[in-house]
Amino acid sequence: QVQLVESGGGLVQAGGSLRLSCETSGRTFVGYTMGWFRQAPGKEREFVAALGWNGRSTYYADSVKGRFTISRDNAGNTGYLQMNSLKPDDTAVYYCAARRPKDATTVYQERGYDYWGQGTQVTVSS
């Protein structure tokens, strides 16, 4: 199985930046689609960003486009979500996810992913 561990969350003021990391255990992201989702208190988990299995195709939620950047290292051992110009609305638990390539229309869907990390808390103060 693919094991994922997120890190890099914390408390930051509005306008600040954080970089989240997602490390694999035993496998790499090469050949897998990587996604980031988030869940705010009292809300359902929502799509944030995804990186295609080839490491080039990117997908972003409109709410983060232009502020967040998804990437991974060359070996695919670690994925990243660079978050800039953070807003209080970005406060949530952020989850890393992965899946084997499939229909691209499902890249935005939580149920389209097979593997999940435990999440890391991001809190943005106003």
C-alpha cells in the first residue's frame, strides 16, 4: 500500500505563506496522481489541487488558483503544496491523497483517490 504523511502545517497570519509536504513510504508518486484536499470545521472535504501522474498536468480549485502551487520532487518521494497569500478562509485540515491514473474528470473528487494521509492543520489568522 501507499503510505502518505503530511507535514508543514501551522499558524500563519493572513497574507503569509506555508509549504506543505507529503512524503511517501515504500513507494513514490511517479506514475500516480497526487491530490490535495482540505476540510474546514463544519464543512465537507473539498478539492484544492492535483498533479497528474506525469508530474506536469496541474489542476486547481478556483479559490486557490494563482496562490497555491502543487509540485513534487524528481524522484516522486515528496509532494508539495506551496501556499501563498493565505486567507482566513484557507483555514482547514489539509490532506494529501494519491491514486493510480484514471479518468481525469474524477481528479476533483474525493472518492476518486485511493490513498490518504492523516492531515495537517493550517490556521490563518486575520
